[in-house]
Amino acid sequence: MFLKKRTLLSILIGVSLTNPVFAATTFSGLVEVEAGFVSNDDGDTSDITVPTVELGIDNKLHDKLDGHLLFLYEQGENSDNISVDEATLTFKPREGLDVTVGRMYVPFGKFDSNMVSDPLTLELAETQEEALQLGMSAGNLAGSAYVFKDDEDGGDKIDDYGANLGYATETVGAGISYISDVNDKAASGVGLYASAQIGRGGVIVEHIVVDDITLEDDSTAKPSATNLEVGLDIGNDRTIALAYQQTKEAEALELPETATGIAYRMPVFEKASFAAEYMNNEGYDGAKETVVTLQVAYEF
């Protein structure tokens, strides 16, 4: 696996050096620093963390071929090591058609959010795979279909797949997606989302449902997650957002039954921002938890 990662990086660098006509390499990055305060039945805790560090490299290998790499560090994840989060090659034979292959987050679910923490829809269903994806677009419509092999379901074939279709304008968006295996759960899933921007106000609605999954005690569950957000632009690039999130049959996945919160975000400098979030989570057993998060982010 490490050899494959080095090979793709060598292609990105090597082709750039040997083909100066298409040596358009861009770098992007993100650094997030957070202070978190948690209060629950076990007492109060607090911590300062670096939850996310990203470094992206995009290179135009050819007039119809793009390379993309994204390195990711998440504190407490992947044994605190840097991982190759995305590594793809995209072929664009003509306008409105592209073929992408490599490690990616397949387009199941939308997961848009104005909050600091990830929505429960993402926690339930975000799916990363090595896949082959065909994408198409025409006007306000866009869709894709993809195939992949899920190593967790015990199969040795490329027999998992998914598809999505979306409609988007400057003010409204809606879409539907399907996947045969959600996030290594050996179960299919369906996602629906819609969004609207009316003046300075915006609404985000998303619902994800996963078909019967087998739990450790051999029982089954049909988990789902819903995210509803209302956002308001209060001027000078400052925003306030309210969120209500709910899950069903997701206790075994260690997700709360409900989560409600408010978030505020504002720019600090040209590429830096400050955000604060207050969340109330309630578990299936009635246990309540309050989480306050202060975040400073730098993006380039």
C-alpha cells in the first residue's frame, strides 16, 4: 500500500517536471485548533486539540488528466499518524464527463453543515473507498455512478456500487444517492438532501437511512440520521446557525439519539476564522451531555 502511495506521488511530481506545459501544481491546506469543554453525568472535562490538519496537492498532468492528493492528520485517529486521505486521477474526455479512479470519499450523502462539529448524518454514513467513478453533468443536473470492493464484507470481487443524482442552482439544491455498502457496514443505504438560500437565510435538510445491519449480539438494526439546519448571514462574513439532529436505532453505533446546538463563525484575518459552538446531546438511555467548542482555523 505504501508503494502505491509513493508511486502516485511520483507521477504527480515527475510528470510536472517533464511536462512544463501542464505543470500547474496548486497546494492547499487546513489547520484547526480547538478548545473543548464537556459536561455530563461523569463530571466536567476540557482539552486543547489539533483535530484536523490537511495538505492537498492538485496537479494538471495533461489537458485532460488531473492528479489529486490529500494528506490528513486527525488527532487521536490513525495512531496519530498522517494518512493519505485521498489519492485520485481524473480523466476528462469531454465537457460534462469525467472518470475518476483512486482513494476517495464516494458521493453518498451530502453532509453540508454550518456547525463546527460533524453532523450525525456524516458520522453514520461517510464512506471512503478505492473506487472507479463515472461522473456526468448537464446544466443544473449532475450525477455519478461508481464501483468498489469492500474489504469488510468478506468478498474478493469488485461487486459494490453506488449512484447519485443532484440538481443545483445558486439558491436551491436537492439530490438522492444510493450505495450498496455504507461505511463498511455490509448494508445498503439511501440518502436524501435539500437546501435553499433565501436572502441572508439558508436551510439544510438531510436524511440518511441504512438497511438492516447485524450487531455484535447477532440482532439487526436499521439506523438512520437526520440533520436540519437554519443559517443566517449577519453581515461581514459572520454567520449564525441552529441545528437539530436525530438518529434512530443507532445506539449500538455509539451515536446520540438527539443533538441540538448553535454555532457562530466569523473571519479573523483573510484566511483565518474563529468559530464557537454549543451542543446538547442526549443518548438513548437519557444521559445528557453539553459540549462547548471554540475553534480557530487557518485555510490556504
